[in-house]
Amino acid sequence: MLQAETLQLLCLTATSGVPLFSRGSAKQLPFSIIGSLNGVHMFGAGHGAQLMSCETDRGSRVVWGVFQESLMLIAVSGGGGPAISELQLRRLLENVWNCMVLVLGQDELANIRNVERLKRELRSCFRLIDMLLERVSDEQGFMGDLTQCADCMLLSHAGLLQEALDSFAQAAESEFGCLLVHGRVALATEKWWSRLTSQEVVVLSVLVHSLSGASSCDYPVFLPQGSPTVAIRLLSFQLLPGVHVCVLCGPKPSLYKAENELIGRFWSTFVENLRSCLEQAKHSTLPPSVSLRWDIQALLLINRESRRAVTFCPRVRSGAPSEATPLLSSARRLELLRLFYTFAVTRYFICQEASASTTSEDFSKGLTHVPVQCYLVTDECKCYGLQSSQHQLFVLMDLSVPTFALRTVATQALSAITAATGF
């Protein structure tokens, strides 16, 4: 029987079902359940059926994924905790696989020569995997694990910092540079956005965030889509606590040269600018110039062209009348935002993997058009989503907002953000 409030990730060899690791909740699943989860998948495969997911009558959910016909990943979510959709679990498996490729390379995972050796090597992925598991119910507003878009923060005055980043990357003989503030992409070079896939940007951001305790780092990585078999160097430097700059480069420059010559040359004059970024990050992922209505409880804005996303979850109401109801907790609002995103992209909006379940496929088949807006009224809030050729916006609003006004509020929020930031 699956335990309540369980979120576990299992990794086994696809052919023989040998357990390689288990991560997640403190109490691991019994070996008998692990064997059963593997056995039922193998039984289906032996009879020409592909078992992708199942749900128990107690709210537990299991999702299977086989990668490169070599490794099987199984995500198990028990009932009783935060609601976790099938789409979330399936993308969790994909992100975990990408992290494993990022650290070990695809050849090492696709061609298993020694199981015990692979078990030892996989330990180097555990911190990344644990961070991905934590982000499924994260209270900091990270959504990239679900949306597969880079989590970003939008800066007020980015021009000078963008020039510094471009110059620093060029001096490091790289076209791929990125500035992160508390794990979110604040700025990046043009090639970082255009040449790296959104999944690669997500896992690289998680990796740099996981290395935040080091002042500098020279880390070999494999790009899951761009370079899964040949390692390249990731140089990461802490400019201030919470602010990191990183580049993807070749054999030059050395870590010593980059840290002792390039960092000081290009970043020493921008310390106050970087402190301003940290100060903004304490309050919002949006710049102060963006003014939103007080009755917006949270929102997720995705740029579909660049595969970037920004999440806004205010800590306090600004300009709210005295009779306004208190905000829901941040954790609950972010959970509802994730659930509404899943609801919208699996039933209405165009999404790469919208058909995550048979229910969603059957639902969308009944539509004679491509919806561009949807709304949902719950006991806790009202939700509105809209989609254009460039953006997707998902907004949680107070119950006090009239249903007929949801579209207007969402459209105004989109205009306010894009006009002030060009996002």
C-alpha cells in the first residue's frame, strides 16, 4: 500500500529491473512494492501494452518512463499531500533524465556495462534530483520543472548588465553566458536563448543553483539535446551571495584566469547594480515599474517564442481595501497555479505534451476550434488563462472579482507587464 504524502522517484534498469536508486520521502517504499511496480510494467510490455500511468482509489498516482531502452524511472505520488498531476510527474521524469545526462552523459546511461559502477556514479546526480523533487511543491515560485520554460526575473534596468555579460562571455571565448539571481535567469546572451533548448536551460539553472555554496566552479556537463555524448565546460562564479554568472566554454580560459582576471575586470564596477537585483528579488520577480491590481493573487506568464517564464506571487496586498479577504498562503497559491496551468494546457491550450492522459485527449477531441481563453471558478479563487501566438498567461484572482471581468483583468495584467518589460 502506498503511504500518504509520498513523493518518490525510483530508477531501475529497463531490461532486468535492478534497482539503482530511490529518492524522495524519508520512508522508502518496500522492496515488494518496487518489484510490483516494475513487474506490472514488464508484464504489459510482454503483451504489447505500454503502461504509462495509473491512479489508485486513494488518490495515489504512478507514472512510468523508459529512456533509451536502458533505464526505467518511476514517479510515485501518494494521496494526502499537495495535489500532483500526471503532467507534473511525467515532466519530473524527463527533467530527472536530463539531469542524469547533464552530469554523466548519454553513453554512460544508455550502455550499462557495470551496474554497481553506475550506482556509484549516479550518486553525483542526487543533489540535482532532490532539488527537482522539492520544486514539485516549492514555495519559491519555480515553475520550470512543470512548464519546461526557464524561470526568469525581469530587471528594471538591464542594459548595462547585459553589456557586461556579453563582454564577459566574449572574453571567456564563449557565446553562451547567463546571470542568475537566486536560481532565476535574470540575463543571458543571445545564443543562450536561441541555441540551448528550454529543457537544457532549466536543468543548467538547477545545476548552478545547486552549486551556490562554491565561489567558483569548473564543471564538465553534457547538454541533453545539444551535446549528449561530448562534455563541455560550465564555469560558474558567485558575484554576490545569491548572484551567479556562468558560461559554457571550451578548454580556455582556465578557471584561475577567469576568476582572477575576467571577473574583476567586467563585474567589479557593477556591484551596486547587482545589489539592486538582489533587493528586487526580495520583493518580486517583476520590476517596480509594473503595477498590477491588488486582487491578483498570483500569475504565471510564459513567452512561447523564447520559452521563458516569470511567476508573480505577492507577499502582501498593495492598495487593497480594508475589507479585502486575506491572501491565501504562498504555498497554496502556487499549488493552485500549478493545477490551473495543468488544467489549461491538458484541455484547452496548445502544448507539446498536452495529451498527457487519455481523459485530456478525449476532452480536446470534442472541440471544433483551438481555444485561446478559459476560466475556472473554485471555492478559493477564480482562475483565468489566455493564449496568444507569443504568450500564455495564467492568473489567480480573488473571488470578489466578477466573473465577467476576469478577461479584462487578465488582459490588463498582460499589457502592463509586456509594456514595461518587453517580455
